[in-house]
Amino acid sequence: MNAPPLSEGNRLQRAYARWAAPHYARMEPAVREQAELMDRFLYSRRGLGVWLGLLGSVVGTTAGLRFAGMPTSAALLIALFLWIGLPISLLGAWLVPGKFTGPTLRRKLPGFFLLALLGGLAGFIVGHVIKHGSLDLERLLDALWRGTTVLVPAVLAGAAAVLFLTWGVAQTRRQILEREVERERLARERDTAARHAAEARLKLLQAQIQPHFIFNTLAALQHWVDVGDARAPALLRTLTAFLRGSTELLGRDTVTLGAEGEAVTQYLQIMQARLGDRLRSEVHIDPACADRRLPPGLLLTLVENAIEHGIAPALDGGTVQVQTRCDEQGTTITVRDDGAGLAPGWQDGTGLANCRERLRHHGDGRGTLALRALDRGTEAVLTLPEAT
């Protein structure tokens, strides 16, 4: 169970919350959340063990250094630096790793080592005064001169150790955050892909079985029935089969090229009944490719685009050709028409945009869709690499 906010705690917790509030306000939301969680833990009963452990570490380190001959004040300063200063530095590197990596850290190196040397010098002077009871400048300078060969390397080595430890913590934290960001990005992409797939099915259904397409077909069918046209039964059977088959296909994740080809053939038969001699079609699905799988509606969308943007605007109509080729590398599907061709400055519409989006999320995402203008008409080439 999460601890309550410090602002609702005892007097000490409320006082700390008031002091920390402006610091929280300057933090990024994610960093602020982590800092508040740590503070709530440290200022709770469960965090009492951390404080007792910290106190014991300071006392133990001070006693050990004092036993080794170091003055009490110097030993206490070193212990406080080790067990308070260093954890704070490491905590900062963990919470805000960007401040301890890259160019920012390199700019701070000279100042960091200078402060370390000044701190070592101050500690040396304090220790000298405590040891001798007074500040004897001549004796201090002599001792400092003799101790420089030990003091400077020791201070620089200690500062470097702290620096590299802090840098290592920052690097580790940054890698963890990058992996978390990558996982979140992949999760968002999966959610987006799933949503787009559902939307694509609906849009494809709307694009392929548009109300005006159904109404115009039904109107033609009714007229043929009224006049006793022998073509009416065949058109009714084809329309029924197309509506049933396309609705079922669009509800799946993938379909076979053979099943998609059947829906395309039925669609072309219906459109040919409407357009008459203005539409001619040739559909050849290589039997060797019939079992290859693809997202539903891709081929149907390309054929529908060829008729709507190529054949229908052309006064003398034209021919739509569908050809397939497959080998161990994958499948190539070509839809070609000799109609009006691509308009100047054309851009992908809803159908083509949906095709490209679903290709990105099909298999390993290596499928491609390319359109090019011909001397007369347009050619669309769909490539689906074989799944590995």
C-alpha cells in the first residue's frame, strides 16, 4: 500500500513537504514522481532503517579513521562526505542522468577537480591546526610542500573514483530509461497498428462495398428483372457471392491470394455488368501463388482504384489486368490498366494509404507497393517477400 503524501503527514513530514515543493516544481514529471516516492519512503517508518544504517555508517567510518590516527574533525568530515555527499551525488545521477553524461559532464570536469583540490587543501589545513593547536604558517607550508606528492594524487584519485562511479550510475540509468522508452514506443506502435487494422477493415469495406455501388447494381438488377433480361439471375448470384465473400475476407488477419482473386473476379463481373463494353478484364492468379498469404483487401483495393481512377474517367473505357508471379523470394502482384492514368500531383487516397500501413505491419514489414504512370494508364506493383 502506498504511503500518503508528506503534506498529509506529521509535523516533520509537512515541514519537509513545504521545503521540497519548489524543488519538485522544477523537476520533470517522471523525475518528480520518483523523487516523491523516495521521499515518502525515507520519511516513513519503513525508511527509519535507512537513517539508522546511515548514522551507523558515519559513526563507524569516523571511529575507524580516528583509530588510524586521523583527527576526529577530519575523520568526521570524510565520513560525512562518503555516506551523505556520495549517496546524494549518486541519487542525482540516477534521477537526472542527463546532467552527468556527455558534453555537460566534460564541461564540469575542470571545476569538479578544482573543488576537490580546494577541499583537500582545506582538510589538510584544518587537520594541521587541530594537530598543532595553532596556525603556524611556516610549519604549515613546509608540511604542505612535503605532503603535496601524496595529497594531490590522493585527492585527484578519490575525485576521479567518485566521478566515474557517478558517471557509471548515470550511464546505467540512461540505458534503463532508453529501454523503457523503447518498450513504450513498441507498445504504442502495437496499439496503433491494431487500431489502424480495425479502422482499415472498416474503411476497406466502405471503399469496396460503397452504398452507391450497391444501389447502382441493385437498380440495374431491378431493371433487368422488370424487362425480363436473362442477365439478372447471374448478376444477383454474383452480387450475393461477392457481398458474402468480401465481408468474410475483410474480417480476417490474412487471406490466401486465391481467395482474394475470387473476390476480385466477382467484383469485376459486377462492374462489367454496370459499365458494359467499357470495361474489359484479365485476371490470372498463378496456381503456384494461390496459397500465398496477404492482408485482406489489398488486391481488391488496387483493382477498385484502377476502375475508379483509370477506366471510369476514360471515354472509351479500358482493360484491367491482374497478374501474379511467385518464387522462393516472395510474391509479386501487378495490377495494370490502360485508362485515364495518374492525375498531375496525385497523392495516395484512403485505400492506398491503408494498403501501405497494413504492409508495414504484415510479416516482417518488408512488403512494398509502388505505382508508376504508363504511356497509357497506370501500373501498381505489390511485392510480398516470402515469410521466414
